[in-house]
Amino acid sequence: MKILAYAEQRDGKFKKVAYEVVHAAHQAASQLGAELAALVVGKDVEGIAPELGAYGTKKVYVVQDDRLHYYSSTAYAKAVAAAVESTGSDILFLPATAMGKDLAARLSAKLGAGLAADCTQLRYDGGEIIATRPVYAGKALVDVRVNSTRKIFTLRPNVFSAGNPAMEKAAVEKVNVPLEDSDFASKVTSISTAKAGRPDLTEADIIISGGRGLGGPENFKMIEELADLLGAGVGASRAAVDAGWRPHEDQVGQTGKTVSPSLYVAVAISGAIQHLAGMSSSKYIVAINKDKEAPIFQVADYGIVGDAFEIVPELTLQLKKALGKE
Amino acid sequence: MKLFVCVNQVPDTETKVKVSPDGKTIDRSDVNLILNPYDEFAVEAALQLKEKFGGEVTYVSVGGDSNKEVIRKALAMGGDKGILIKTESTGDSYSVAKAIAEALKDSGADMIFFGKQSIDYDDASVGTMVAELLGLPSASVVVKLEVSQNVVTCEREIEGGKETVELTLPCVITAQKGLNEPRYPSLKGIMAAKSKPITEVTPAPIAPLAEVLEMRKPPAKQPGKILGTDKTAVPELIRLLHEEAKVI
């Protein structure tokens, strides 16, 4: 049995989730007695490939082409499918990222491989992988088994451990995939990064979120100050987004992002069920709300029942002192 | 333009999920079923293109008779007709995508729209699978869309930014919140929808490739500590985050 781990890179740098995927695949390989290799697709990526050895793979296949600098749903899928075929891989792991989800869906259809998407846990039973994944934005969990010969699993970022990197370099082997211009029927032509310096919610280790109780967009300034102090992402409830105070990509919840940071601070968010669905898998939750009956306190590890306009600036001030950033 | 929008019926976001006695699906009794929220952006995108370029909008849904309700809901917003692909069981994303691809393979579609994911199984896969099965280019999680001549330019959301994607017609688009503001069905629209045709097709059964073995509720979280009612609680909060949770 052979396992192939897709290591996502952008601009010649691996994303953190690439290490998580390689390490999770490494653990799956040892549980199943399977052979492991990683796969990198992009432009000039041969040079970074060996570093994946630190996360448990001895071999890295590389598909590189100047036209693969940016993502192309069609061309990347062709490249990965060709690598799956030529390496005789049975199981493919990808990250459940914007790129990984798109690619996994194409590959599932292309290869006739069943897909377990956005998995948060893997266990092994009689030589099979049983994947746990949240559904209804985390209101329920399902255990899924893929029954096709080839199988695809996408792993939610920030959930699986990347392990302790070892001082190992992986051997690199190029896979030659001839790509035609017609393979780029859908292609990315440019990328714009929105919020310089602030991590994306699905990748952030800490998230500070604000809700309707803040009363207006200007009051998100104190949320941003606290977030920037901690290197955190800024989130919002649906109420705050629907009011036009924050862009929709900041929305946490069932019709927004599902997040699992180490620390989630909910400020002036009451905790509607659709919000709780998106954030209750956070490792630690802090709630600051003046309504002691607010449902957010039901999931919070630590709560302060009080006025956000008093507590948040104080928290920022005290943390600045503690972190020596006054 | 020949426009298709695939629409799904899902429990609304206020639903408190209960697992049904089969232990594999949710209990749909007492659950309010709605048009999948992301599909509303897909419907709106297709209607705007029809208004601009002319043509027709057809809605496609996979499921049982109750899925006609979401087709009617979409028809009330606008558009021309519906196709219900009747299936007994839900299957997986692959079997749903196969059924849609089979139904649309000779449709002459210029564009096929989906919501970026259904808020029940959250797979975010069916649209892109259909694209691959039909040999079409696609862009997923789209927040901006322009169609000019034969070229579609759109923006898709990625971690911490946006990608501009260029693709050629015919193509598949999956819509994300932010793409547009879906219109509300007018009373006239609701009345008109009642007489718009919905045809039914029954595909040969397609075996799913992935199987749900068990569904369960996540372990309930114990309510935590209330540390105080004003800013004097802040030092204790910082201490706990540092010493107990070890997150800062």
C-alpha cells in the first residue's frame, strides 16, 4: 500500500498545514504498514522539497513547471493525478484549504476515488482508515470509511500535529507531466492579500472576535489592537457582518468559517447556535459579555460578565505590560 | 446563455442537531428545511447573467419530493424551470455529482452554478466534481464574477486573500457569501413559480464511494469559570491563560 501526501506551497514556501499533512500521513503509513511519499507541485519547488524529510517522509516527488506558479484547478489536478498513477499510490492526503479542497474534489472525480473531506481525526481499524469529520459546521461528527480502491482524505488545518521536526532530508524525484496550454482552462492570474500581517482565521492560533454588542464598526478598533498585540486573527459574528461592520470573510459560524484556534476570545457575542457551531472546537474559549445568560458562556472556559468597552482595553493594557510591549 | 443552478435542501442554521435512530443521519423531524444559504448567491448570480445576456435559468436538485420546495423557492426569485433528480438515499458527494453530471451532460450548459458548500455535510466538493466529470473548467468559493464574451474572470477566496481566476465558457462556478446580495422573492414571483415546470428524472442508482458509519454529537463542553463582572477580573484571566491554558 502506498500513501501520497500533497504538501501545499505558495510562492516557494510550504504552508504550515503541509507539515501537518505529511506528518499525519507518516503516522497513517506506520499504522497501516504502508509506504509514504510526499508530492510538491509548483514552479521551482525542487529546492524546498527535501525539508519535508523532517516530518517523516523519506521521498518527495516533484512536478514543476513555470506555468504552475499560480494554482490552476485543471492543470494541478492533471499533475497530481499523473503523480498518483505513476507512483501507484492508493491513498492521497491533502489539506482542507482553498487549494486542497478544490483539488481533492477534482481528483476524486478524475480518479474515481472516494473522498472524506475536512477530517479532524483519523483512526485505524483492521487496516482501514476511519476518518472523523464535523458536519453541520460541527454540530455533529461522523465517522467515514472510504470504500473505493483509491481513497482521498483532506485534513483540516490547525488540527493535526506536525510532530517534532527531525534532522532528516528527503530524497527528491521529479515526475515529468507534459502539460498542454489547454490544461490551463481555469487558471489563477494574480493573488491579492487582504490584511497584511494578520493571520487568516482558518490558520490563526489565536482569534479575537467581535459581535453585535460592539454597537458599530468603529469599535472593532479595540478588537484589532488586542489581536495585533497577540498576532491573532480578527473574527466577527454573522450579526456584525450582516450589519456591514466587517467583511464577510471575517465571519465565524455555520455560514462563515469554522475555526479551531488554541484560543478564541468572543467579545460582545451572545453565541447564537450558528456561531457556536463554527468555533466551539477551539481549544480554549474566553467570553466577554454583559449578559450573564448569553449562550456563549455555556461553551467558554473563562468568562467575564461585564462591559467589553471597559474590559478589552484593560486586557490589552495588562497584556502589553506582561509582554513587555508597553 | 444556458444557465443551470444546482440547489440543495438543508436544515436551517438554527437547527439543534439530533441524531436519528439509525445512528448515521440527523433526525429531520421538527427540522425546518431551507434552500442552502450559499445556493442563494448562486441563484442570484445566474439571474443577473440572464438579465444581462438573456437566456434561461434551470434549477437542478438531487433528492426526494421535498426538494421541489427549494426549486420552487429559487423559481420564486426568478428563472424558468426545474429538474428534480430523484434519489432514495443521500449517498456521498461523488454519487450526487455523478447524478448531476449525467443529467447535464447533453444540456448545452454555458455555466453551471453551485453554492460553495451545503451547510449540512460541508463537503464543499460537488460543484468541482461535476466540473471534472463534464470536463469543464471551474472556480470555487467565488466572491466576484464577470462574464465577457467567452471569458469568465472571477475572484475566489483563499486563506488571507483572493485569487483572480480566468476561465473559458462553458464552466462551473461555486458561490461564496459576498458574491452578491440575493434578491427576495416578490409576491408576483412566488405566484409565478407555482406554474413553472419541474421535470423529474430518475437516474440509475450510483454507488457512493464513502460511507458514514456513525453520527454522534460532539462531546458537550462543560461551562467554565466566571472570573468576575468588571475589569478587576482581567489579571486573573491573564494568569489562567498563561498558567492553566498555556495559550499566551
